[in-house]
Amino acid sequence: MSLRVGVVGGGQLARMMIAPAVELGIELRVLAEAEGMSAALAATAVGDYRDPDAVLAFAEDVDVITFDHEHVPQPVLRAMVDAGVAVHPGPDALQYAQDKIVMRTRLAELGVPQPDWAAVRDAAELQAFLDDHGGRAVVKTPRGGYDGKGVRVVSAASEADDWFAEFSGEPLLVEELVAFRRELAQQIARRPSGGMGTYPVVETVQRDGVCAEVFAPAPGASARTVELSARIAADIAAGIGVTGMLAVELFETVDERLLVNELAMRPHNSGHWTQDGAVTSQFEQHLRAVLDLPLGATETVDAAAVMINILGGPQGEEITDRIAAAAAEHPTAKIHTYGKSPRPGRKVGHINAVSDELDDAAYTARAAAALFD
Ligand code: ADP
């Protein structure tokens, strides 16, 4: 009988696990939030990921449960573990991707380099942090933020009053405003039995808090940066017991320090380039890792890979025409679409391009993605 992986969440990350699952002879099942989601091409059940009964029923017929997102509540995760379900990543690891204050606390214990931070309960505590850090800082809601929502640069404590009211009693995270040279991301896979597979560190470019472009490997990264980012990711993966893919988002400062921004315990937008630019894609690697199968090679297949997100995208039928136009004009561009209806700023697909020259890959990927504007 083939191995069965159950993915909670029906978004594009689950969708992109389908192709490697087919190749590896893995049966992929998805618990989607609604009909017709991105991952509906796989065997899909519809159910609420916050409902322990729905999730436990879904988990009954699979060998391992994994995730398209990090929002499954801890009690639901723990109910699965208590029922004997193999859950990867498990609740102990996932808590660090669910709450940024819990993450910062643990990273501090592990001695991992990160921005100065504090958990602040009221405007006075926030003001004290601002006073100590040059009058500006980054305030974050510890839970539920994504794509820059829940992140705010403030220069007065009153600018976070609405969040203090909304999260009454719960602390907010405040961080020093890092003057970074650029943002990097380090992907690493870890098996339950401990083996790890490290990808080359990449550069990510965000626009309006959303990942827009990824360059792999990170152009001009020093040997020290490459080694250090790999070591930081391996220390975190082992230190918090992650299983499956881990993405570590990093700031590279002007003086070449690396500071951890945040963690994602699943395939991540900064790793989409691996579909065409690495021997083993992050989606295949995630499946291998959660099933505790030997990991695939993580080397790049050429000198450079560039990923450009398609944000918003054209309406209705038009996407089919755009795909045809991009295919015709840029035959080396690899087009990935998510089957999502367009909305301003929404991630509806991405383009990967791989080349022996960074400029060539960047031009191809950008030009093909521009056809979807
Ligand atoms: P999300 O969970 O929404 O992805 P992040 O914590 O990754 O939020 O922050 C989103 C973006 O905001 C980052 O990619 C970075 O560009 C900027 N940012 C976050 N924290 C800091 C910081 N401490 N200093 C400077 N910029 C930051």
C-alpha cells in the first residue's frame, strides 16, 4: 500500500506537494477549509482545522499529518498526538511558529542572534523600549500575522494603542528597527530521526511586507554568511525539534551580521525556486522528511535561480491567455499557478527561471511575470 500523507490546509503549499507526491507514489490527502481551494486537485475533504473532531477524523486514514499553514490550534495538535497520530512538525515545534514572543524567548535560550526585543504589556513599556532604541521600533502582534499584516514601525507608543486594546492583557512584541542590508532566507529539512538537508541561503525582496522576488543562491554572499546561516538553521531545527521543512528568515546587516527575523515550519515562499533550481524541491523534501524517508540532494542545478511572485494577477479567463503568452515569449520560464481567483496583492502564482547567469534568470522571470500584471 502506498504511503499516505494528510495535509491540513488547502492552499498553494498543499497544491505544490501534489506533483512530487505523485512522483514518489505517495497518496496525498488534503483537509481544505472550503470547496474549490488551490489544493482541490488532490483527494480533498472539507473541514474546519480548528475542530478537533474534523481533524481527528481526517487523520484516521493517513500515515502522517502535516500542514499547509501554522494555524492549527495547540489543543487540536495535541489531541492528534494523544490519539497516536504521527504529526510533523509536532506541536512542541509548531508553537515557535505560532507565537513570535514564544519564538523570540526560545531563540534567546538557544543563543541564536536576533534583533533586540521585548514583550510589552502597555504603552509605558513600549515607550521605554523606544527610548532605549533611538525612538523607533517595530511592533508585532505575536499571533496571526502574515505577509506584513501585524507588523508596524512606530515612533510613538500611542501608535500601537489599537493593538493594545485589541489584544487586551496579552503582550505585544517590540523589536529594534534593524538597518538591514538585505533579507535572506535559509531552508533546511529535518527528519524525525534527525537527518538534515540544507539548501543554499537565498536573498528575498519584500514589497509592502509581501515576498516579491527571491534570488538563489544569495548573490555575493560571503563564505562566512553561507556557513553561518546554515549553522543557525541547523541549530534551530535541532534545538526546537522541527520535522519537515524549516525556513529561517534572516536580516543581513551592513556589518554582515545575521539576525533571525522569523521561522516557518513548512515549505515557504522563499523556497519556491527549488522546484526548478534545485535537485530536490522543498515540496518533495517536505514529504520525504515528514515520512522519515532519506532526503534528496539540495544542490542547485545551475548557477542561478530567480523566483518572481505573481501578485494580484488578471481576472477570470484571462489567466489562461497570460500563461500562453508567457509560455510563447519565454520558453525557459517555469510557470506555477495556484488556481486562485485574483485579488489585488494576492499571491496567485510565481515564475521561476534558472540560468548559468543571474541577470539572465532575473530578466526571464521578471519579463514572464510582467505578462500577468
Ligand atoms: P510576517 O509574519 O507578516 O511575515 P515579519 O515579522 O516577517 O512578518 O515582518 C515582515 C517584514 O517587515 C520583514 O520581512 C521585514 O521587511 C520587516 N521587518 C520585520 N521585523 C523587522 C525589524 N525588526 N527591523 C526591520 N524590519 C523588520
